[in-house]
Amino acid sequence: MLGYVLRRLLYTIPLLLVISGIVFLITAIQPGNFCTPLRLQDEAQYQRCVESTGIDQPLPLRYGMWLWGIITRLDFGYSFQNQQSVIEQLFTSGNWQSGTPLLWTIVISFGAMILTWLLAVPLGIYAATRRGSWRDYIVNFMGFVGLSIPSFFLAIALLWLLVVVFQVGQHCWQSTQVGNTICLGVSGLFDGNLVSAPWSWEKSFNLLWHLWPAMLVIGAANFAAIMRYMRSELLTVLSEPYIQTARAKGLSERVVLYKHALKNALNPMISMFGYWIPSMFEGTLVAAMILQLPTVERVYWTALRQGDQYVIMAGLLFFSVVLILGNLLADLLLAWVNPKIRYQ
């Protein structure tokens, strides 16, 4: 198994080289760049911006310098907009009290993913074992609703419900931690001066309040899809001849379901696990933009709007690495769940 993992990691090196070339080419040939808005104001200022950023250099030279910086120094370039390195801009800006974009991306995305799977898989099993009942119809209806509502619409509707209907912004209290009044909000991860305040129970509960709307927006569509896939796969396995044989031998329905059917139904689900990880990052982008979450996805979207090219390229590489590692993790989990699978 260790040899297989090492080979897979070695295979990612040429793959990432190809991806880096595609990423650079797509970013470089897109209309406009970071200096383009200055052209509408002053041509001389535009030319100075082009010369200082090196955008006017030949594409092979720019790609070679960028790739060499990554290989030798892990230097992914420079953020033109914020005048700092791409690593700082995309991943590490912030502090231990307010958190960094990478930290919040991991907490929100993987937290939503774990919560989604823990809820969706049991519900899919519940629906499959009660096929045709009113309980099955309710679970299926939940699945259709989750798949039908776009993430951005759900986020906007949730904001409207909390702010307009429940008027959460009018619920205020006197904070003993920051020494002034804090009003309950929806966007961001903390209310008021709690952003820079040291960690405490008050700040932790405030974080949990801000996390649940993001978890709901990110997990809704994935929850519905995973639940329906789980139901479909389990129904397929339960109709197999060996399941009928197990029942004919007098095994209890619980043993048939959990010992024989479920582990085989989980195999296709785990194989798709590599797809669900980048899908969670996609949902995090929508939630981050509407709920104003300080994640990598929001920094990346801001860079897209500003034409901050090196941040854009580093962000695309980051999402590619997440997809590759997600597929590797899915293969390892599949081998762990199914002892018949052996990677040589």
C-alpha cells in the first residue's frame, strides 16, 4: 500500500506540471489584466504598471520564472492588489485570533462535508429499507428540494429569513469580553469586536451561530445527492441474488443489511468521495461570497474580479491539488472498507 501511495504521489508531479501550464495559459490569454483599469485614466500610468508587474514580458519567460520560483522557493508570485506574496494573500493572511483563509476553508468545507455524510448516509439507508412507504416519500421529497434549489438562492433566502423575518440584528447584549454592546449578525464569522477578541466561550458560541447558515448552504445540494445515491445503491444491492440467499438461510434482516448489503453499497459511494471534496469547495465559494466568509474561495473570487493573475493561478493550482488528493483518499478508503481490493 505504501508503494502504491508513493507511486500515486510521483504521478502527480507531471500532472501538476501540465496543470500549471494550462492554468498559466488560461490566465494569461484572458482579456485584460491587473493594469487594464488604469488605461482608461492615464496611458502613462498604465505603461508604468505594465513594466513594474512584468505583464509585458513574453509568455514562455513569465511561465518559466513563475514555475522556477515555485520549484525552488515555493514562491507562487506576488499579489499586485495587496502588495504581498500570494501565499500570504491566499492562505495565511490574518492571525490566530481571527483565523486565516486556509484555516476557515478547512473548518467550513470539511465540517460541512462530515456533517453532510453523517446525516445523508443514514437517511439514505432509512429510505431504502422503507421503500414505498410515506417515510420514503418524505425523504425523497427532501432530496428533490435539495437538488432543485441553487446554493446562491438558498443563501439569499436564508439571509432574508434571518434578517427580515426573525430580525436577528436587533438582538443585542452587553459583552463582558469586549466591554461594549454586541448585536447578533448573520454574515462573517463573528459579531462586532469579537473578531479580534481572544478566544472564550462567548466567542466560540458566536462562531457556531455564524457557521450553521454556511453549513446549510454548502451541504444542502450535496446532502440531497448523497442521500439519493445511498438509497439507490442500497436498493440495487438488496435485489442481488446473494442477499436473497442470505435471507433464505434465516439470517436476521439486521445482519443481512449491515453485514452483507451495506458494505457493498458503500463501495460506489466511497469511489465518488474524491468528487465530493471539490464539490464542497464550490459550495463554499457561494456561501463565502453571500455570507462574507473569510475563506480561500472568497480571496480567489476577489482576485478574479481584480485581475490579480498570480493569485488566480495559485488558487487554480490549489483546487487542482485538492481534487488529486481527494481521489487518492477515496482510493485508500475504498481499500480499507473492502478487503478484496489490493493496490499493487
